[in-house]
Amino acid sequence: MATKKVTVTIPEELLDEIRSEAAERGLSAYVAEALRFKRDRDRLLELVDWLQEEHGPVSEDERAAAAEELEDLDAEHERRRTAGEQKSGEAA
């Protein structure tokens, strides 16, 4: 895949956080992944707009159910992340 060097301005505190998280992947790979994620999210939001035009807005009950499901997913993610950290600590 062809690449092109660009210049961006990022708040210093955010850059420090990103550098520590990007570590082995490298800053460029981390930023490219974040931009892909943002592009995909924008496309999904556009799809949501189209679907709402066609089928009407999402009800509050539907929003609440989706929020609850996201909270469950976040809790599972946190549980697995914490379990992984504990296993890494045990191996040391």
C-alpha cells in the first residue's frame, strides 16, 4: 500500500498518551488505524441517517436497549483486559 507523509498538529498531552499506547506498532500505524476507525464510524453514522429517513427515528426504548448492550460489552472488555493483565503479572 502506498503511503504519503503529512503534517498534523496534535495536542501535546494527547500525543504523549498515543506514543505510549502505540509503542511497538509505531505512531504512524496507530494514527492510520485511528483514521480508518473514524472514517468507518462516519460511514456508519451516514447509514444510520439513511435508515432513519427510510424507517423513522430510533425510539427511546431502542436507544436504551442499545446503550445497555454497549455497557455489557464494555464490562466484558474490561473483565478480559483485567484478566489478561493479571495473567501477565503472574508470568513475571
